[in-house]
Amino acid sequence: MGIRRDIAADTTRNHLANRPWRKRRIQGMGKSERKQAAEAMRRAQAAEARRRKTLFGVAIGAAVVLIGGLIGLGIWMNRPTEYEVSEPAATTTEDYGVTLGTGPTEVDLYIDYMCPACNQFESTYAEDIQGWLDAGTVTVNYHPLNFLDRLSNGTEFSTRSAAAAVAAADTGEQEFLDYTLALYENQPAENTDGLTDEELIAIGTNEVGLGSDWEQLVNDETYKGWVQEGTEDATANQGIEGTPTAKLNGEVVDAATFADAVNAAIAEAS
């Protein structure tokens, strides 16, 4: 699996506990308690998102341009290990999106779990996305990509975390969304090894309430090939050159005005 960090679980928990909306991890929590904790985390993230929206601006656009430029220069020259492609049990699109919701307004989000700008995007719009899904006004297709595997010292963190997130979707749509937010809350810095598989599993079990079936999918590397194939399709057939990229009813929209654009589309569709 590549280079692994030998970080004690207690040290990791202490380090991560200082995040702005961090909830306490409680060892031995029951499933219902973990789900309640996940709901509390979503509420705290929503409050933080309202603050972040005032700071969003053009920085995220600059980050996307930078990533796109690097891809244009050939960051894919070193091909990754090829994995078997397994179709998720969750609802997905033909172009490798994990589907949440069934609303008439369609949103496609292309993300990388090591991408700082994606973290900012998700943190900023988490409340909006959750609200649209709860109201039944949107269908959101998440496309987890592995553009930044090159920045995890050979451990393929982007691929591993994306595959774990896809596995969470097999449990449920909300579990996928909760795990996505938890991964960004615990996001490692670029040019590090990223999180180990053990840490990815701990996040899912302790913070989201994912169970042994999900853990087995992660350990078996079930969806690594699906993530790889999805990334190749995104660049070759969908015009994606960087993350985050947001599409609204098939058209790319400015990340800085994403919520306004979606709300306008929802109003038009109603």
C-alpha cells in the first residue's frame, strides 16, 4: 500500500481535536450515539460555513486554475498502479458520480480529498448542499478524483480516501456526505503521507457510524479502480482540469457564486 505513517491513535485524536468545529470522539459509542454526534457535527459545520462565505472570494478560483495548469503540464506522466474496477452498490452515474438526492436541479461536484480548495468549497457550502438535499430540490453527483496522489509521498491518499468515501455511499447517501465532511475536517497537508487506512477507518467508525461491511470494503481496496477510471474519464471526456469543479445542469459554474447559481436554478425549476 506504500509508505505508512506510524502515528498512535491517541496522538492523532489529540491533534485533530483542535479543529474549529471538532466534536469529541467517544470510544465505545453505540451506533445511535455516533449518528447523533454526526448530526451535531453537521450543525456545527453549518455555522462555520456561514462565517467562511464572507472569506471565500476569488482564492478558490485561483487554486483551480493552478491545478488545471499543472495537469496541462503533465502531472499524470507517472501512471498509478492499476486496480480492478468494481461497480459500487450505491446509485452512481455513467460518468462516475456518486448520486445523492432525486431533485430536478442537477449538480455535479468534482473533488479531491487532499485538495485544500475543495475543503474550503465543502466547508463553505455544506449547509446549502444539505438543505437542498433535505428539501428534495437537487440531485448532487459527487465525483471523487485522485489528481493529488502525487502529493502524498507514494501512498495514493487521494485514491484511498476517495475509495473509502465511495464505499460509504454503499451504506447510504447521508453516510457518504457525512464521511466526505469528516474527511475534509481531518484533511492532511499536501506533500505528506496523508492518513493511513487505519485512520480513514477510524474516522468512518467513530465519527460517522459506519460499520464492519464498510470497513471490509476499505480493507479490500474495492473501489480504487472505480476512482481511477472515474478520474481518467473526467479529464478525457468531461473537460475537468482541476478541483473543485462545480457543474449546474451540465454547465460549469463559478465556485465563488455556486450557491446563488443553484438557488436561481431551483427557483426556475419550481
